Amino acid sequence: MPSFATQGVTAHYLEWGDGRPGPPVVLIHSGSNSAAQWHDLAARLGDRHHLLAPDLYNCGQTAAWPGPGPLTYDAEADLVLALIARVGGRVHLVGHSFGGGVALRIAARDRTALDTLTLIEPPGYPILLAAGHTEPYAEYANVRDRFLAAVEDGDHEAAWRLFIDHYHGRAGAWEDLSERARHSLMARSPTQIGVYQAQDSNPTTLEDIAHLGPETLLIRGEHAAAAERELCDLIADTAPDIRSLVIAGAGHMSPVSHADEVAAALDAHIRRGEDRQDTRSQAGERAGR
């Protein structure tokens, strides 16, 4: 697995389609997952695009955030930007869930690095409070607080049952997972605690979203939880150059559960962005003559 150095840590990433033409596509995974969550999607896109998927801190093969202080969105953004600097040039950036929040930080901080942006149910819970959407925020906070309380009590299974059932939009989703998957999730409780710390200190604002530079695709599942639905609506109403897509029948994990639909949407969005960039380049060449 290839790697790169950042903040004194060796970060790892997966790669598909090396040598494909066009800017790379950087895929940022959800909070307690790893780059491996993109395998199914990569199987559908790797023959057409060069894909790079980093493991965020304390995920996959990347070590935990070394500090100082708790993990932040900007720390994760720095990790991804280090990978982008490694490949050079502009990229198409895709972020899912926590990874969508990281992608938003990158877009807010360094829009020149991006050709297109794709956000799949990105978080931004302080934005809900700032916009007066207190009920969906309270739903998110209730799940967070009950998860943290269960972990503190040592009941990791109860914590993750609550989490998985909530984000899959139905009771019984936890029981549907294999025993191996359940044990893997329970081992990631420290990672999820770090994710929650970052969520609550997320500095991205609606003003940042109002000034997003790249053409943006916003994806959510039909059965997204209330907080994610409200956030997607706020982003769709605020971002200047954005398309929204709802994946029928999907919950929060649409890149995994509905990889065909998400891959097709990403491919079309990236190709549209590349066509648009070609048109701008040709217009610039004509203007310079």
C-alpha cells in the first residue's frame, strides 16, 4: 500500500487506474471506515479514472492523529492536501460523510486545487445551529451523546447498534452485519470519539459554502437521517454552482450500498467538469491570440 509523510505520521492510500488521463480523483472515506470502503466504486470507475483514496488518521493503516490537541477537520484536510501535493496539479475531490466535511474544508481553504467537488451527505452540524435548525441538530446530538455514554460504560455493542441503526435508517441494521463486521466496528470506538470531537469544532460556515469555487455535486440517500437531509438542503440552497442528486432506496452508506448509481453520477460529474475546463482553456487560447 503506497504511503506519504504528513505531520510526523506515515499516511497510507489505495490507488486504482494509475496512468489514466485527466486529473486524479481523490476519494475521502467516512469517519470510522477506511480507504477500503471505495473498493466497489473503484471497480466501476478505475478503468476510466485515476483514483486515490487515503486512510484518514487512525483509520486503515494510517496511525492516530499525533496532536497537539484533539483531531480537527483542518488536520484531516492537511493530510489530504499532502496527498494532493504529492500527485501535483488539480484533482476531482469526493468526500463521503465525515470525508465530505473534510472535502468542504479543503474547498473552503484552497479552491485552486480542485476541478470538481462531490459531497455525499457531508456533516456540518454547527451550521445547523447557526441557521436555527435546532430539531435536526438535537437528533444528531442525541445519537452522539448516547453513543459516547455507552462507550464510556464499556458497552461498545450498544453504542454501535444505535449508530448503525440510526444511519441506516432502520432498526435491525446492526444485526444484519456479519459478526466480523460488528467486531471490527466495535474496535473503532476511539476513532469515532475523535470524529465526534472534530464534528463539534467544525469551522466551516454557510459563508464558506456560499463561496465554493468548483462545480459541485451533492448526493444523499433517499432515507438519509434528518440532520443530513437538512444539511444537504442548506448546502444546495447556498452553494453557487451545485447539482443535487437523491439516490432512491439508499441510506447514509450509498457509496457502498448503491455503488452503481453513485459511480455513474460521479463519472458524469467529472466528465462534465473536464468538458467545461476544456471549453475554458480553448476560450483562453482564442483570447490570447
